[in-house]
Amino acid sequence: MLYDVVLTRKDNQYLARVKEWPEITAYDKRRDEAIRQVQSKLLEFLTQQQAEVVQIEVPLHGSINDKQPAHWPPDFFEKTAGCLANDPIERAPQSDYEIRESLQ
């Protein structure tokens, strides 16, 4: 699995923190060593704790993924009913169908 690691530098040391598991951190003067240590700590945590990683969806109100039914504005149907009465929708003439080989 891929995890994002946030690296910051303070007082000549790197702090590596797993974004999804902020309690898992590592400090070192060397960048790659801080990353290696946090990777090792995360692996240990996930295997010893028998942790299960699952994904969940949290729909935000008004977002595209919002599962709430749409609400029509007040008087929407009264204002729009019959708006195409003077402009009827007609199907345009269709071309001939393509002749294809039959399936066996």
C-alpha cells in the first residue's frame, strides 16, 4: 500500500510523519533515514496490531457525491409547465439502417 509521509525539517532534523497515522513518526538528521524509520514503524504497527485498512466515503452536503434527493425550487413546475407548447419537439427523418452480417 502507498502512504503519504509528511516531511518537515526543524533544528537540523527531519520529522517524518505518516499522514494517515499521525502518531507514527520518526526523527533523524538524514532525510532517507527518517523515511526508512517511519516506514519500519508503520509496518510494525500494521502487522503487530493486526490492523485492517478499509475505505469509507463521507458525502459532504451539496457535493457531487451527495446522495440526498434533489429539491426543485418553489413553483418550478408551475413556471416551466408548457414552456415548449409553441415549439413542439419533432423527430427528424432517420436514415436507412446499415445492413450487417448476421451472428451465427
